[in-house]
Amino acid sequence: MSASGRARREAIRMLAAERLTPGDKTADIAADLRIGIRQVEKWHSTFNHGGIKALRSKGPHTVSRTSAGR
């Protein structure tokens, strides 16, 4: 995923986190943000275990092939 894609996804996670705190239903959050209910449930679990910091992007999963010294 590109850096802009990661930033976009992180922004959505932060919007969801704002609504998880007051206790909105996951189905309502998912519908409003146009994402899957299961994804909101995963984020809720992550949020409960590590707070807002745990929802922040950790960067790319792998190094791109073009930057690996080719």
C-alpha cells in the first residue's frame, strides 16, 4: 500500500476511534465510515488493548522490491 493509502486508512481508524470511546455501536460506525463491521471490531479490540497509539500506522509491511538494492 502506498504512503497516501496508509495515511487515508489511518485517518479512517482515527475517526472510528473517536466513536469507539463514547460507545457507539460497531455497525453504526462501519456504516457511517463505509467499512466492514468486522474491521471496526478488530480496531475496537486493538483500541481496548493498546489505546489510540495501537491504531496508528506502523508503516509498510515490507520493503518494496525497487528499494531493496536492485
